[in-house]
Amino acid sequence: MSGAWLETEPLRKAFAAFAAAHADVRVVGGAVRNSLIGRPVTEVDLATPATPDAVIRLAKDAGLGAHPTGIDHGTVTVVADGVGFEVTTLRRDVETDGRHAVVAFTTSWEEDARRRDFTINALYCDAAGMIYDPIGGLQDLRRRHVRFIGDPAARIREDYLRILRFFRFSAEYGKGQLDTDGLAATVAMKDGLSRLAAERIGGEMLKLLAAAHAAEVVGVMHQTGILRLVVSDHGDPDCLARLEAIEAALGQPPDALARLAALVVPDPSHSDVIARQLRLSNADAEALKTAAIVNPKLDPSWPDAEARPVLYALGEDAFRRAVRVAWARSGAPATDTDWRRRALLADRWSPPKMPFTGGDVVALGIGPGPAVGKILKSFERWWIAGDFPGDRAEQQRKLKDLARNALG
């Protein structure tokens, strides 16, 4: 295997530090998987038989940084030229409870591989790009088949989040029918999701919804009763599928929050319920609420002049998201030209900046205080209602009239 990521100077320095200490080290997991199928490699994780203490010593001997970021689980972050690599000692599980695992170190690459979740994530490569495949992950990767390592039920009992990871990886890397044994195990053990922290579920669901084939896989989750244990009793996979098609038609990347709104948020008031269930950040919760906004003027049956105030109020990104969700809810196909034009309104027209500030009002003789804000609000209402007139003289006349009326 080859790739520019494997030849970067920081990674070469990390490999060299292990070589100088005669310690084995390999890239593991996502970097190998993604490189083999031509996807971007965004982060590189390493595995080694060396203990964490040995990793810290050899890194420092090579002049590299070393930080015990996950020492209880054998992880040290080695830093070369400002780039961090998580280096984890080979492990085997000693005890698991469905949420956390007690591990012991091992020198066996196969033991380390067998404690991982899916075969496509148990691939390793050395500094020369030689692939190591202890459990048949290469064949599954070529087939785009997401399969648990060993007994699916045993893997799920080790961490119930693997139920959602099975669907997420199937949506992101799989093709065709989901693995039969894996699906059966997730359905049989779905009640284990109640043992997980909401933050873990929320993070995994957003990753799932951002996957290329989310709608198809979420449809399976809905049919099997797993979806309602995660987000809502009233999921709408068909609406999600329409939004997925709309994004593709517009050439837009997957938008996890818009997809969540299309799937389970029928109106903005329900967004708070979903945000609490998934422990979304404040920013994500607000984005979800605006994505789910119900405003008839998002519909293309209204002229652009009526939609522009909505765009002004929401901002360009939020408006685009809200229109796509409204389009999906409408049932109109992704080929609808009217909806497409409305969805691209923010590409044709950028909301102008409010022409005046409080200082402009004070300059007209209005003392500082609530009256300044009221005048600005009155001006803004007039300006929006007139479709944002840009004539500066007209704007100034209106502001002066408002100030004069306020002065009596």
C-alpha cells in the first residue's frame, strides 16, 4: 500500500523513533481502511507491542513529544512536528460491561485485532506499506461488507454502542444488504442501548446521519424498532430519503443536522426534545431548531421578495438548511425546478447589512436609552417590508422621520 499520507515527515519521524528502539509499530484502523478504498486519510493511529512507558521513553529519546492521554487503556500521544499520533499498546479485553472495558496488554497482533469491532477496522500496515490482515478484513473491504469480528453478540456485549456503529459503518462503507448475523444481533440486543450515555448515542447518530447511505440504513433501523429507542417514536425515513436525494441534486454534502430535522423533528418545538435526548451542544440544538422551522414563505409558491426577509432573519446557511428540509417535507421530488430555485436563493442574493447603528440615531438628537433601540427596530421593519431599499438618501430620510416623531 502507498499514499502521500504514509510519506509525511511527522509520520516518518514517529516510525523512525520506534525503529531506533527496535520496537515494532504499525498503522491501524481507519487510515489503512480509507487509504485502501481511495478515501481521505484524516488521522493516523498506531499500534505497538511496546508498553506505554517504553513508548514514552523511545519518543523522548528521539526528541518527540509524548503525552499519556489514555494511559489506563495503553494510549500515548506521540507528537512529531506538531502532529499528534495516538499510539496504543496491543490489548486484549479482560472484563467488559457493555460500556467500559478492562484491558491487559499483549504482544499478539491477532489478539489485538480480535478485540476490535469490525473486520474492516482490524487492518494494519507497517512503515513500508505492507498490509497485515489477521482476520480477513481485506476481503470484506473489497466487498464493502461490514461484519463484526467473531460472534456479533459477544462484540456488542463488550460495548452496546457497537449497535449504532454497525449501522453507521454500514451506511458509510457498506453496499447492498446489511450483514445478516450482525443485524440479527443488533435487534436481539437493542435494549442494551438504554445503558449508554446520551452523549455517546448522540455523537454516533450524527456521524451515522452524515454517512452517504444514511437513509437506506436508517430505514432498516426504523423497521427493526431500533430507531425509536434512540430518537423518537415518529421517525420519517421517507422524508430523510427525499432530503438525501435533494442534497445530491444540489451537489451539497450530507448535512447531519438537516437530516435529523427531516427524520424526527416535525416542528421547531419538538427540536428541544430531540436535543435533550441526544445531548446536543447548544450550537447544534439551535441549528436543529432553525432547520425544522415552519414558515410558508420557504415554499417556492411565494415570490422571492417574500422569502428574502426569511433569509435575512435566518442567515444564509440556516436558510439553505431550512429550505432543504421544507422541500423534503413537501414531498416534491429532487428534480423540482421551483424548489431548486428557492433552495439557491442565498446563492443569488446575500442579505444586506443593517444600514444604521445606535450611533447614527444618537447623532440625530436622540439621547442614549431604549428609544434608540425602538427607532432602529422601526427602521428595520420599514426597510425589510420595502424589500431592503438601498437608496442611501431614502434610508436617511426615513431614519430622520422616525427620530423626529420620537422627539415629538
